[in-house]
Amino acid sequence: MKDEGLVDEHELQSYFIKRIEKILNEKGKKIIGWDEILEGGLAPSATVMSWRGYGRRHCGSSNGA
């Protein structure tokens, strides 16, 4: 985490999701995940499935999801 300048587990999760998204996009696939992927920053083309209620869906849509 230190090498990438990540300060907490939320940023680590976002870093990981963005790396996986890049690999999937290169293979013509899209990333999809539960609303936890909103924590720490959302991957640009991610699809978010909300299971924790309206407030989380609104958060994703305001981030461009």
C-alpha cells in the first residue's frame, strides 16, 4: 500500500478494482460489483449493483455510475 500511496483499505480496494477493470476491458468485458466498490473511488466503467438501499444507489449515480 505504501508503494502506491494508498492510505487505507478503501483506497486499496479502489486500486484493485481499477486494475481488474483495465484487464477486463482489454478482453472486451465490463466490471460489475456490489455497492461496496463505491468505497474509495469508483472504476470509470463499473456497473454497480446496490443491495443496501437507495442512498448507496444515489451515491453511485452521482459518481457517474
